[in-house]
Amino acid sequence: MSGFGRAACIALQGLAGISVQIEVHAASGLPAVFIVGLPDQAVRQAQHRTWSAIARMGIAAPSGRVVINLTPASLPKAGTHFDLAIAIAVLRATGVVPPDDGETALIGELGLDGRLRPVAGTLPLTRAAAEEGRTRIVVPTGSVGEASLVEGIRVLGAPSLAHAAALLGAELDPEPVDAVQAPAAVPRMHADLDLADVVGNRDAVQALEIAAAGAHHLMMVGPPGAGKTMLAMRLPGILPALDTDAALEVASLRSLAGEPPPSTLDVLPPFEHPHHSATAVSLIGGGSGTIRPGAAARATHGVLFLDEAPEFPRAVLDMLRQPLESGTITIHRAIGVATFPARFQLLLAANPCPCGLFGSGECTCAPQQRRRYFGRLSGPLLDRVDLQVRVDRVAPGADGARRTTAEASARVASARERAAQRLAGTGWTAMGHVPGPWLRRNLPLDRALLEPLERAVERGALTMRGMDRAIRVAWTAADLDGVAGPTRAHIGRALALRKGIPA
């Protein structure tokens, strides 16, 4: 006697989802189970989890020859989220669950006791299912909150395989079980920090505002204890709040990376702060099984902060050059190609020399040591950093007028609104995103205004790309001041904000 069953699941390549049909053919013959369709080791092991979970339901699993096919067969399949779909397809092949309705996707990992466990990537998997036209999705009970962040698809939670089968029409009366819950979300450490905590360093605070208003990349150079990290951690608070699409994309990347899911969409821009010992895979993304996003992708719509930047391996830093230009990261592996968004603001911090005291104390470093130290930051990478500012230590008792996060964010929001009106219909919302050719063609400035920048190019102090970036900074500075366009003072300010690296 033979039977056939089918169920739908989703495979991810980056954040893009591809519909996968699970086909099961159960026939008489010697006991054997074959899983075909380029499964990875986790998918192959689903056989043991599935058979044990079915036995826990009090139902006999197929005892003959069973072929489980995952189509499209040419697409590599990775991860334990295929477990539930495989188990339901087996139950359909044995007649326990009615045939597939074509509208339902299933994701979840099975335990040997039949309970369903949350899986990493539930949010992007649910988004992909909705984009594929599925009208409902069955997920583990612990993942319902995460999956429900996606609109346009009905989310059904099941604590166990028996409950999932009953939801799909099986004539079962499952026993109550304790659902496996997802880990609680970790509070974000930079959520409540205020810019008013920063004392002094007006130039650095001004540079931080310009960076936020125009989505410009920023480098801060100064001795230890000057407040570089303190400033950096307050940048997300003055950035505009994320819209729904951006917040969903950020949450999807975090879900795919295996972080605990949020109960609601977080509109605070992300802040990634990798250690200087980070590898290329941890910064850019990759992996031997499922391709996971790195820190650069997880910083999308937010800030990637590299403290002690010269301590990072130069080869790792140079991998950021391409995403800084394109706003995406494409990772090629033997198992496939994955593309992640990477539209982040790069924020670098560095000491002025190995001992950290050059320009502010008794430096013991030779000129050659200082050059070698900053030589780890390649010229092409630094040329993509719009703002370079010196951050000096503050004298005891220093104070003065301080700008709060609320005041700075209001100024940034007004500047962003002016830029968005200027860039209406282009797809860009901030001056830091505008390509140089478009800038020169559509927003030309008087030759007299550009004279200081042209002289800097002639002296070799600026490249043509650096000149374009200085012009964009000048436009952002004008937006912050509420004027129609850059003046000579704004051009001078933009040029001065590219001199943070010590000679």
C-alpha cells in the first residue's frame, strides 16, 4: 500500500525566500527513508526527530520505503525549520492529515517529545511566505509574537506536532503540553543615552549632528578618555526613527542572526559595536551552513561603530569598501549566494598613535610608528569617510551649554526633511546617499564657492571623490542651519571636518 503527501515550507537565501514543496511517497518494501533535494546534515537528521515525534502522538510512522523530496531539487536546503513541514507531509501520506490546501506554509523544529521549538529566522521566513502568496502559516507557539509582526498573513501557533496536525484538519484530540518559549529580547544598551551627558567637544558634537542629518560616515581621533565611545553611543538617539519597512528589515536580520525576537517593532536605529578581533565572517557575514548576516548587515539603517579602528586587520576593514558604495553585501559560498542589505553609517574611533598621547601629552611614539599605526586604515577606505574630527580631552570643571538628544534629534529631523524635499522622486532621503555625478549635474554650485575644494584637490589633500563628499557635507550643514544652499562658510566647515587624522 502506498500514499502521497505534500506540505509547503520556505528556504532563505539571504533575506530572500524561496518556496519549497515537501513531497513524501510512502510505499511497501524494506524499511528505508531517503531524503533527497540537496538537504544539509540538519535536514537529513529530521528523519529521526520526525519518526520519534509521530510515535509520541500514538500513531505508527510509515514502516516501508519512504522517499522525502524537497523541491526545487537544485536548491540547497539548510536548517531545522523544515521539520514541521516534513512531519505533516508524512502524516498526509499516511492519511492522518487531509491533503495540502496550497495556502499554508509550515515552519518549526521538532523535539523528540513532539513539541515544536522556535527557530532562527522566523520573521524573514514569515515575510517570505506572505510574499509568496501564502495566506496562513503554522509556527511554534513561542514564535507567534515574532511571526505576527508581518501583516497580510494569518499566524497559527502550535505547541506540538499533534496540535499542528489538528489545526490542519486531523481528527485528533491532542493532550495539553507546555510550549517551548523563545528567549526574551535583550534590552539595547544605547536606548536611553542622552547627548546632554557629553561635556565640551563642541566640534565633535557638531560633527555628530552633521553625520546624523546627512547619513555621513564619521571618524573621531583623540586620546584615550576623550569621549569618543560616549559620543558614538549617542548617535542612534539623534537619528530619525525607523519607518515600518526599515524596522521589519532590521528585525528580520536580527532574527536570521539568531537574536531573541522583539515583542514589538523597534524603531530605534540599530547600533553594532564589534570587537577589533572580529573576523571577516563576523563583520561581513557567511558561514558553512546557512549564510548568516554579519555586523555590517545587522547595522542596516543604523550605525556600525568600529572602536580602536587601526587595531582591526586591514584586510577585514577593506571589505567594507564595497558595501559603503553599494549599500548591499553579496556573499558567495559553495551552498549558494546570499545578498543582505548594508546601508549603514560607518563610525570609526581611533587613538592618534599607539600610545594614544600624540598631540595631548608626552607621546613616546616615533613618527614612523604613527604612520605605520594609521597605515592600517587604507586610503580608499578613509576617502569614503565624509567627516574626520579631532576629539580632545576635556579639562576638569569644563561645562558650558549642552544640547540634549531631543534638541539634536529635532534639528536632524528638520534637516532631513529639507533634504528629502530636495531629493523628492530620486529614491534618496539624505545627502550622504547622493552619487557625485548626480550632485554635480542637478545641484551645481558657483565656481567661487568650490575654489577652496579645488585648491585642496590640486594640492593632493582631497581626491575628486573626497571633493564630492565635502560638497555633500556642505549641503547637510546648510540644511542644519535652515538656509537654501551652501555658503562659503559651509564649504570651509566641510573642508575642516576632513582633517581628523594626525600628520
